[in-house]
Amino acid sequence: FRKIRYDLMEKNKTGKYFKYAIGEIILVMIGILLALQVNNWNEQRKQNQEIENVILKVYSELQIGLNALESDILTLEKGYQSTYKISESIRNNRPYDNSMILDFWYINKDEYNLARQTGYEKLKSLGIDKLNNPKLEDNLQGIYEQIYPRLSREMEFFPNIYNYFSEYYLENF
């Protein structure tokens, strides 16, 4: 290309030189635009991969949370059954016996969900709207911003069972 340029300048073909120069500028611009487009595609691919990884993390955290909730439900059901047994014993004036130890333990169990939220927080920082799925976005926001806070210790609606009954236990059992 340099040789062509020198030849055109030496032969005083200025018009052809300008056409050549404009063609070279256009060629450089096309190269730059192609490089930018490839870079944009690569950045978009990286961003999509990152969002996919975060979605997998959120899914994993939700699975862990679901398992914890199922375990908590079983514990609370045992607490309900134990409460019934103890209340029946009190109603029928039956004396305390050692078989009630687990019942007292279960009625003191106060289960709270301590859900992992690192995946959701990362998703929010990336922009939850990048999921391009309004229903999924609404469901995730509902779980993490409405349901999980209600299940956490910070949103305690009732007094702590142990604190509420501890004096009664000490006096009667």
C-alpha cells in the first residue's frame, strides 16, 4: 500500500491519491467497527454467562432454602404434637415423667429461615431485568423480598416460646 501511495504522489495523480486515501480511511474505519462489534459480542457473551452462573447460584440457594423449610416444618409439627401432649398432661393432672423431656425440647424449638441470598444480591447488582422474563423476576422478588423476610428471626410476630413459658416450666416441671 505504501508503494502504491508513493507511485501516485510521484506521478502527480492527486485525484487518484485522494480516492486511494479515502478508500484506505474507509477500510480502517470498517476494521475498527468490526473490532468494536466483535468486542460487543464478546462482552454480551460474558455477561450472559455471568447471568447464567448467577441464576444457577440462585436456584441452588432456593433448593437449600426449600430443604431447610421442609425440615423446619417437620420440627414445628413435632412441636405442635408435643404441645398437645403436654397440655393433655396438664389438663389431666398427670405428673411429670422423663418421657416428656423431648416434648419440652420440641415446644421450645423456634425455627427461622436463614436463607442464603448471595445469588439474588448478585443478580440485583447485575440488573434483575436482564433476565428478560418478567414472571421469573416477579417470582424471585416475591420470594426474596416478601416471603423470606417474613420467615426470618427479624420479623418475629410472636414472643419467643422459651422466654414466654420458662417461668412456668421452672415452677411446674
